[in-house]
Amino acid sequence: MLAGEYGRAVEYAMRIQAGVGRVFGAKRMVPITRAHVALSAQDADLWFVEKLVGLGGKCKIPPTVNPSINLAYLNKHLVEIPKAGVDIVSATNAAYRKIGAVLSFSCTPYLQQNVPSFGEVIAFSESSATPYVNSVFGARSNRESSQSALCAAITGLVPEYGLLLDENRLAEVLVEVKADIRTDFDYQLLGWCYPLKHPGPEVPAFVGIEERPTPEGFMNFGAELNTSGSVAMYHFVGITPEAPDLAAAFGGKAPRHRVTITKDDIEDVRRRICGAPGKIDFAMFGCPHLTIRQVGDIARIAEGKRFAVDVWILTSSLTRELADRMGYLDTITRAGGHIITDTCIDVPPCWYPYYGKSAVTDSPKCAYYNEIRKIAFKIRPLEKAIEAALVGEVRE
Amino acid sequence: MSGSCSFACSPISGGRCSGPALISDEAVCFYLVEPETGVVVEKGHALEGRSMEGTILVAHAGKGSSVVQMDGLFKITKHGKGPVGVVLRNPDPVFVSALLIMEIPSVYAVEESFFETLKDGQTIELDADAGVLRLLSR
């Protein structure tokens, strides 16, 4: 492949992958069965995908892709997107279509469209997706960048290192959770908290989680682990598939590090990141994209009521279609809210009318990545945040 | 007067360059660097207010999502305000693939004594092809 017999795009992609493999001590390349690319419609993203298209690139493994901007919806319902934004989004979408990507525009491919099985070797970028596929499913992916995942989609191979090897999937950090972690929102706080207690790259194993988290709980947990830190895999002992017990999680060895997370630690995170009560200008949900259950929860609270501020619910096209069939879309639309597909909270410049405003969300990741746009998010559990959007104020 | 000492290392992306050392003892995120000036704008960062332009960045590690690291490095490089070379102490796949794609001469697995000897601003000659870092004294 490096010799160019499969074309210039494969040669170029393989050169980058071989470089990564060399740095991390890979002995060989191994085939993948799935890929997910964190499309972002930002400058580097467009430059790289167009470069591969220019070299004649075509994906051997068609990857699903992250959201960017739903231009038509925002033009109609929020603001006219500036020409520079329209141009880069249109060009990016065209290039990904040409290279053979699946234009799913969702950041939760592991819940719909691109769901791996136990042991499957895959190349997933999107920092919240990587921990989900490794930890919850037991599939095997390193923390790919969007570019290295696209290279893998082109060649159909990845260098074999890191989390592709049994020994690197074992836990080295024992995390004792001595706080009551139950709700989906509790997992936002726990996910944010852990890297602050132990910033190292080792795989952690958590004990003290009493109930199996919902898919949304796992989703929130992985997203926050990779916002306040960088954790590509974890175990919940007795819950996730590679950790039926402590011995399995640690491969029979003793933990190299021990961390305890107390109720006070969780409360400390809440105090530091969640923000004080007060007026809000808008509400934003869907980082990561909301599931149909979460959309249903919102509809039940908003039924027969009217939002006091703009409400944006970001989700996949499939989930919006389901919401339409189930009546949630009508309920939320009548309340004055929006369910928008294919869109990310972090793609400039689509949300610029809200720069400098205050808002509510259920997602610490959404709040963090919007700090550079001077949007002050208060963070509350989804149901509390919806209640706040109905009155225009976070009251507690 | 000039003298030099050499340190072995392994290449990430090939090439040769030289420039003053810009040392970051904490992880670097290129998204929080102003593209037009190469100046680090991350609040409270060890390099806050300093420019990467023309330097050899000696980074403890990288940080940032699978998207932002590459986008940041791309933008400062396009403006000609990026580092000319990188010494990466703790490689991660996202940082490494960004260096390979941007073809910035860069190395890892450097002899530990390099980090003890090196002073901020000291001129480094980086030869990724030969796997050598040379420190020039004034």
C-alpha cells in the first residue's frame, strides 16, 4: 500500500498511519470493520478531506460522521448563516459524500447506525464515542483523531497498538465511588470529577456503582471524561463486559493507583461548574445528541405549555423522525421549541446570535466548549433545565 | 564562542530545523492559540501570552478533542505563526497524527537528560531524520 499500488490516497493515508504505528510500537496493521469520523466543518477538516478526494480517495469502510450545521433549518428559524459558514459547510459535506462517507451527521453513532459488537476492531474518533465503544460494548478502538480515523476508513486498516491489545485494556486505577450515583445527570458530574482526581492516561475501574447506568448515563459519562480529561476506556466492575469482577478488570494484578470519589467531591464539581440561579436567554440540549427517551422526557414536561426562551434540542435525523411519529415533535414545536438535526453545539458560526448571552443546558461539555464564545451556561439536570426554559429563569 | 551537546531521539515526522526552545511543562492545546499571531491565549497556561512562531516547541503532552488539536495546528501553520519543530515528551495519537499530517519536523523518545539540560529560549537544532537533537550554547 505504501508503494502506491492501491492509488495515491491509500499510499498517503497509509504513510500517516504507519507513522502513528511506529511512534506507538505497532508491529503490524490489522483490518477494521467500522469507522466513525469526527467531521467538524472547520478549516483543517475540509483541507484534509479535500486533499484525500484530490488524490482519488474512496473509503473502503464507509465511516459515519459527526454533525456540522443544518443550514436550511437555522436559516429559516434563527439567523442567516454568513456566506463563509455556508461555503465551508457545503464544501465539507460535498467532499465527505464524494469520499464515500455515510452522512449520518450524528455524534452518537454507537446508539444508531454504527453499533459495534464485542471484540470488533474499529477506528472511532469523537472523544465521547471512543470510551462508549471500548467500555460499554468491548469493541476495540484507539482514541483516533478525525484525520487518522478517515485514513483508517480509506485503507481499511489500523496500526495494532494501545487499546487493540489485551494487556492495555486492563485497569490500573481502582476508583471507589462513595457517592450516590444514579441519575443520568449524576454521570455528568462523575465523568467530570474523575480526571480531576486522577489525570493520568491509565484505564480506571470503578466500584460502588449500584445500578447499571442507562445508555444516556454511559453517554454522559464518556463525554465528560473526555472534556475535563482524556479517558478512552474505563470499566464498571460487575457491569461492563470486560470487568465481570475485580480480578478480570485488573488481570489478576494489584491496582497501581487508588482513587476515592466522595459525595463532597461530586458536590465540589457541582459548585464549581453548574452556575448560580438566575435569568436565562435560551436553552440548549444535545451534547451529545439527545436520545428518543430524552426527547420524550422533554415533551412530557412541556406538554400544553409555552417556553419563555428559545429552546434548541439537537439530535440525529433518525431520532427526530421518531419524535415526529410519536407526537413529541408536535408537542415541543407547539411549546415554541426546536428539534434540529445534523447540528453541533460547537460549530462556529451558526450560534452567533447567542454569543455573550446566558443559557441553561444539561451538559457540562456544551458549557465548556462555549466559554470561548462568552456564552454563560448554567448546568442543571435535563428536567430542571426544561422547567427553567418554561419560566425563563433557573430558580434553584 | 559556541559549543554543543547532542541527544538521541526518535522521529515522528521527518525533516530538520532549528530555533529557540519554547518549553511547556503542561499539556498544549493548539485550539487555544491565536491563529493570526501564534500567541497562546489559554487562561492560566504556562505559555499564556507567548508566541509559538519560529520556535521549537518542547511540549510535555497534548490535550484537546479529536478535532480541535489538528484544527488549531493547521490554522497557526497556515498563518506561518506555528512552531518550526516539536519535541513531544508524552505522545498521544491525536497530537502525533496532527504532526504527521502537517509535516512538522518532530521527535519523541528523547534522552531524559535533554529535559534537564535545556533552558527556555536556548537554540535547538532538530534533525528528525537522523534522530538527533543538538543544543547550542551561546
